[in-house]
Amino acid sequence: MSGAFRPEMRRAEAGDLLATAFGKAGFEDCRLMARRLLADALRVEPGELFLHPDRLIGETAERLGPALSRALKGEPLTRIAGRRSFCGRDFRVTPDVLDPRPETELLVEEMLKRLAGQRAPRLLDLGTGSGAIILTLLAEIPEATGVAVDLSPAALAVAGGNAEALGVAGRVAFHHGDLFAGLAGPFDAILSNPPYIPSADLAGLEPAVRDFDPPLALDGGADGLAFYRRIAGEARAFLMPGGWLGVELGAGQSESVIALMEAAGFQVMAIRHDLAGHARHLLGRG
């Protein structure tokens, strides 16, 4: 397919060709996928394609064929582009980090509400990955500082680059470690989107997740609750009195995680649901 794209091809023509390829392969929303792939390859916003459909794709022709081949094999478009828009900001993503999902934006929004008016909060992000959660909070709260923890040095390198790009690198420390090991509190808020897939379920995940997100960011142990147990058992020692804890939840896990948090002395203040109606985030106070 790579030879089908030529430098003298118009954007509209290239988009039609991409949409046809996605349609023949059985993809839904083939037009939307075509626009996103073309815009990413051109390094423009998708709206640019509507404003300037007759512009030539130029040297982008060399990238379109390989990008389309990857997409037809099921690789997520964000992985192909190497970036994900999260809360209105671009984050670099690589095979070493979880691709941040839109539902995680809700956790950031909820924590922003609870930190509103608090002067210079200190934040902790456990399993930071790309840094999407803590770096967004730091960008939104100019006086905030934080610590981002991950067991993967490669993930921390990605998060560090994102911090530089967002202009918040001076307010975040990156810690290579296993959850709370080696940390010094207290923190005003602790956040985490921990691994929560039961180990036996990993092989049955949809290919876009199973084949492209790092297993380290997915595997939640035998029942998917291993990290929640550890967070519940250790977090209060690192929280300011009355500090906030916010975690993302896997499908069907809310009751189990609520029980773990309450047994550890947390007051569960809210369970927030995503657009699909799933209980997705727990917010508690220490």
C-alpha cells in the first residue's frame, strides 16, 4: 500500500484512500480513523484537513503507507503517532508506558475539584507511566509540587520528557521504586491508575491493549486487587490528615476496593462512573 501515496496527492484524495482501506479491512468509523491517521502523519490538527483539503501531502507520502499498515494490523492510532491528547495537552507515549485513556481524565477533574483553593499541595502519583495524571495536575495548579513513581526506568524517562515539554519539570521529582518504597511524606493527595487486570485475563484482552500496553501496567495479580491492597495498607502513613486518595478502578471492582479502603481507615467520599456507566474512580480521605 505504501506506493499508493504520492507527494503530489491532495489531502482529500489521501483521506479517501485511507478510508477505503479501513473500510475494506472491516473497521468501523473508517472515515474518522482516516482523518486521524492523516492528521497525525501530517502533524496537523484534524480540522486542518477540512480547511485545506487541496493541499498536497508532500513528504508525508513516505510515512502514510507504513502507518496504514500498522493500523490495519490493529495498532492503536495513538501508538502509531507516538502521542496522546490528555486533558487538552499532548503526551508522548511509547511501548514502555500505558496509553492514557479518556476515562482517566475524570480522575484528574475530580481531584482538581477537591484541591481547589488549597495552597501549594504536594502530590504523589503511583505508577506514573507517561505522567499524564500528575503532570496535568501540576500544569493546572501552578503552586503544586509532586513525586512521580514507577517501577520502570524507561517509563520514568518518558514522563520526564513530558514534564519538560509541559514546563513543569522543576516541580516534580521522579522516583524509581515499588509504590511507597523509599518515599518520604506527607502528601496532600495520592493518586494512582494501578494495574488491575487479573493475571489470568491478560491473554483474553482486546489486541489493542494486550499487544501494545506494557504488561507491567496491566497485571494486577491473581484477582486484580494486589495493588489496591498495598495502596490501602500503606497510603495513610504518607497522607496529610484529611488528605485525598484517588484511584482508578477496573470493571466490577468497586465493592471490593471500597471494602479494602474502609478496612484500612479511609472514608470513601465518592465513586465516579465513566460514560459507559462503570464505577471507574474512588475518592477517599485519610
